[in-house]
Amino acid sequence: SVYDILQTSDSCYFLVGEGNNSNWGDGAITKMDQSGEIKWSKFYNESKCFYQALEISDDEIMIGGLSRLDQAPNSTTIDLFKINHNGDSLWLKQYGDIHIFSYLSLQNTFDGGYILASTRALWGEDDNIYLQKVDSMGNLEWFKLYGEEFYSDYATSVVQTSDSGYMMTGYKENSGLYLLKTNHYGDSLWEKSFNTDTTSTKGYCLIKTADDHYAVIGEELEQYYPGFSDLIFLKADQEGLVTGLNIERKRNEVIVAPNPNQGDFYVQLSEGDREIMIFDMNGVLVFKQKTSKYDGPTVKIANLKQGTYLIQIKSQKATRVAKVVVL
């Protein structure tokens, strides 16, 4: 499994992830040249899985990963692993105690150190957002925990902000995708969440943009059956304010799943929809149904014959059309 790819100053590529040399895997690194030819692949049993790689000089790469300890209570360490461009180990730092850590985001900081974001939990406890700062040699400077009691909260990505603070994203059990802003010492300054009434959201990747704003790639999942899942892309300013958060999207398009299909599929409704009609390519009406607020969020269509159809949904304000293919 590959979790990150890094292009280095010599135009080569480092792919980092997890190999299957043991029960939980070993950290795995593959180096490719600019044509995609493999130069070497190596496994490292000091770490069990690598998640992110940074080039820190012409011949040094820093890698963040996790290790699962074999002895009880089978806790996890956060690993910071430094190698040269030949894959030779320079040093390894491991952090952790009796906790379980999951996923890891690693970034350089302005002072030459590193910021690491992960998710931490004890057996039987709720997950919490975990942020850790180390210096250039991997020495721990501080760590912080964030999260609400009785809920699980997850970290997936971190960047340093222009004021030397930090911005994180991930998702929370009770509020979905979030942006969490801290100061230089990890103290929380503000937090924004981006769930809607009908969807739950998750943030996966965060970057700082050229205009000093922040862009997040994530997922939007319908809370009701059949639970359609969509890509979500949002951009926020330095205060976490967002315009055009994709909430109006479903008012203007018809979501059909699966598409193509074998004759059975679902059509998602929006608030205010009054009628759904399906026509074949000759204009013949093959399905018609009045809708109301009591019908739920979807209409199931069954037993359509092979062909291409047009779906038309009418509301009080607009008519929306989509194409569906039955194989």
C-alpha cells in the first residue's frame, strides 16, 4: 500500500507506505527515476507503516509513520525516520506510551523542526486529535490533545500557518469536517465545522494556498439510505470562513445511483420536488410518480429494460434532468 509520493530535487520519486513482510507489515519505500523505472525498494522493520515523506536537503528525506508494538497492551508509537536518497537509515525517533495512534500527517515548520498530527486513543476510550511538535533532531517540544468527551475526533492533515500557528482538518463524530486553528504552542484559537442537516462530512487533505487561504479535499456522505457519497472541496480564509460550500449543489442536479445499472437504481430527491418522470430515448413515458415530503429522500426505480433514459424531476421552482443507462 502506498500512502504518499514525493518528487525529489533530482527529479526522482519516493513512494512510501506499507509492505506485507510481517503480520502488520513493514514500512516500505520505493524509489523511481523520472521515467517511472524502479531504482530500488526497501522494507524497514523499525516502522510498520509510513504515511508521509518530506525532502529536507539534497540527500536527506524525513518520513513519518507508525509502529504497532508486539507486547501488551499492543500500543502504537509515532515514528520519525530520517534516511538518505539511497534509503539508508540515518536515525529513528519513536514517541508514544500505552496509546493507540492512527494515521499521521507530517510537515516542516519555519524553525527547522516538524509538526505531526495523528489520532490518539486508549483501549475502550474515545479517539482524540493529537498534535506534536519536535525540533530538527526529533526531540519532543510539546504535544496537545483536542476533542469532546463521549465523542471520537480524528486528525488527517496539518499545515503551519503564516503566523507560525497550525491548521488541522479531519472529522468529528458529532460535527463532521472541521478546521482547527492553533497558535505557535498548539493552544486552540478557533474551530469551524461543516456538516449540513442531511449530510455528514470528513476532511482528508489540507493545503495552504498561494493567497494564504486553505483548501480541503474531503467527503460528503448522505445520512439517509442509500447513503450516496460525494467528493467535497472547500476553500476557507484565515478565519475559517467559507463561501459556496457546495450545499446548494443538489438543488441543481439529479443524483442517480448506481449509474450505469442493471435496471434497478435510486433517484435522490431534494426538498420541494413534486414529480418524477422517466422517458426512453423515443420520448415514451415509462415511469411517473408524484412526490411529497412524506416520501423520504429517495425513490427506488426497478425493472427498467436495457437502454438509455432521461429522468425529469419537477419542483415548484425548477425542472432538473439527468441521463441514466441500463445495461
